[in-house]
Amino acid sequence: MKHVLIIGAGFAGYLTAKQLAHKSYGTVQITLIDPKDHFLFAPLLIDVLQGDKSPESITIPLVSASKKHGFTFIQGLATNINRSEREVLIETSDGEQTLAYDILVFTTGAGTNYYGNQTAERFAYPLKSLKDAARIKSRIEWAVKQAMITDDAVKRSALLSFCVVGAGATGIEALCSIQDIAFEVCKERVSLRSEMQFHLFQATTQILPGFPMRMVCFALAECERRGFVIHCGVPVTQVTEDSIVCADGSRFEAACVLWAAGLSPNSIRADVPFPLTGAWLHVDSFLRLADDVFAAGDVVAASYQKILVPKNGQTAGMMAKVLTENIWRTLHNRFDLKEFRYLSRGTLLVMGNNAYIDFRFFGFSGAWIGKLRSVYYRVLLWHFLR
Ligand SMILES: Cc1cc2nc3c(=O)[nH]c(=O)nc-3n(C[C@H](O)[C@H](O)[C@H](O)COP(=O)(O)OP(=O)(O)OC[C@H]3O[C@@H](n4cnc5c(N)ncnc54)[C@H](O)[C@@H]3O)c2cc1C
């Protein structure tokens, strides 16, 4: 039986494993590898951070999912690919093991990019996992509680300052959650709210680069309403335990610095290097890296109509469909592979209880969009489970 080995159980990898298992009815051996024991629905991490959702409600346990859908799950980290022998080296809690493959699928996603800033890596908080969300939440709660019991005005000001680096959708959504958490902690002493500072840093000259202008305007208005201070065009050069320093020498106190400034691909060593665009895996229009290797999701640089497609869950889900079909056709020695076509289903930005959704030619804002998103994601997760 042919063996399809999928590295990374995120949107692209998990959905490909599940869809291929349904399509092949046990005629193909499918193995999915991930160091985590669960699939994480990352778009809802903000809700977990805010305490609106429990961690369990945004994950799918992979052992039970693998049994249900008919693939094998191995909890481990792929560390080396031997393309000449068609083998992958995996580190598990029981030691190292080597797995042979007929088709390899690379869906390892992306991690936080600190752009070589070691101080940021050491002191800033990323938001990529459930553990990250829990750490950020407890840090904010700790800072506000400390501020409530101190009489030292200088100390209090530092404890009530919060910074986010990176004004993309995740950064902006996270700063709103940070404010909501901080406000909630001091609900018995609301006067403290006026002492709080919320800073948003963006190295480029505009927030939400690459997003529709209507959405940028909505975000700017909402940031103003919430009293956020926006610093655009000033790269952050240093992060300490309690401050942030910018390239122009300005320094800001910070009880918590959340880093959402960029992505870097999760790559794996290989004896024969894969084609790259910058640091990203370069796939062709059929999501192929080679005849026997496919890749999808955040780890790739994929274009459609000569434009790079955005890296998000929506894209990764679309890619998983094409990937499933193309793996299936390759296994059956077919050469008529399906081309990946990108079609945006809309762009969403949730800022606390207000939200904006943009469809190419028009957009809407309002609290009802946030509620609609909740229902839509619940249905999507149910569909992922099914
Ligand atoms: C806070 C946050 C909010 C977001 N909000 C949205 C949103 O609103 N809408 C949207 O569309 N997208 C959103 N995204 C982006 C979306 O989650 C990602 O684009 C999507 O998860 C990418 O899917 P993927 O399969 O490429 O990677 P991932 O889902 O990141 O999965 C990659 C998997 O590979 C595993 N892996 C990595 N290296 C190895 C290795 N060496 N061996 C084995 N396994 C490995 C990882 O553990 C991980 O499970 C958000 C992301 C975050 C962090």
C-alpha cells in the first residue's frame, strides 16, 4: 500500500489527512505527524485569551480524530528529510524513528518572526498556542492586580502600560483583548482604567498593511475610540522585561509586550534542498515541490494570477482540498493535476465587541458580525470534526 506522510497537523495538514482518508477508504496508508496532540483552531485563540472560549472548545484531539477518520497519528517532531531514500527522521518521546514515504506532504506552518531581535525573543510574548494565550492573560491580570495595591505612581504607571508590536489583524485584535482583560480585572476600581496605556507599534507607515482601505479606516476609528496610541514607521529595536525601545530612541514602559510582527516558516533539514522564495517553500501551481513532495499552508509562498496569496486559515483550507485531489491523482499515476486557485471569501477583523467584514467591493461593520463569526466558526469546527 502506498504511504502518504504528512508533516504538521494544522489547517492544511489535518484537513488533508482527513479528506484523503475519506477519499481513499483505506486503500492508502496515511500518517500525520505533529509534536502537539491536538489540532488548534488558531483564529479562536483571541477568544481563549479573552476568556470567551475554553481551550478544549477550539482544539480537536488527534488520537481520537485519527481513529475516527482512518489515518495514523504520531506525536513527534520531524527533524530531517532524506529525499534520496524517501525517509523522514522523527523525534518522539520514545526516541528517534525513521519513516519511509511514497508521497511527502509539508504542512509545518509558520512561527513568530523576531527579525533577529534577541531581546524580543527573550522578553516579548508570542501568540501562537494555547500556552501563549494563558501566559499573556495571567501576565496582564498579575500587572493590573499589582497596580491596584501599589501607592507608587511611577510603578503603577509601568504596571498599567501594555504594548503590541505588529499592527496586522492578530496584533490589533490582541490589543483589544488585552484592554478588555485589563478593564475586567479592575472592574471594582474603574478609576484605574484612565491610567492605563495601550500602545500599538508598526514598522511600516500604515496599520494593517495589505488589507482593504475601508478596513484600515474602521480599525483606526476603533483604535481611537479605545484610546490606543499608534506608533507607525518606527521599528522596535529592543524589548526588556518592562519596556520597549524604538529605532528613534523613544522608550515606553510595558508590563506586557505581545509580539505579532511577522511570520517565519517552520522548515526542516533535507539532504536535497527544496526550492525557495526567500525563506518560504516555493510550490508550483499544483502545490508541488517535487514529483513526490507537496506543500501547503503558511509554510509556502504560493501565487495565484502572479499575486502572492495571503497566509491564513482560509487559504490553508482551500489548499488542503487541492492537495487531497492532487495526491490522489499522483497515487493513480495521473498527470492532470488540479491547479490551485485563490478566491477570498472575505476578510474579517474583530475588535472586541465590534467587527468589520470586507468583501472585495463592499464591507460591513457592527457587533452582529462578531456574533455571526462565532456561529460560522462553530459550524466550521464541527465540520472539521465530522
Ligand atoms: C492568534 C491567531 C489568529 C489568527 N486568526 C486568523 C483568522 O481570523 N482567520 C484566518 O484565516 N487565519 C487566522 N490565523 C492564521 C491561521 O491560523 C494560519 O494561517 C493557519 O493555521 C495556517 O495553517 P497551516 O496548516 O499552514 O499551519 P498551522 O495551522 O500553524 O499548523 C502547522 C503545524 O505544523 C506543526 N509542525 C511544525 N513543525 C513541525 C515539525 N518539524 N514536525 C512536525 N510537525 C511540525 C505545528 O506543530 C503545527 O501544528 C490566525 C493565527 C493566529 C496565531
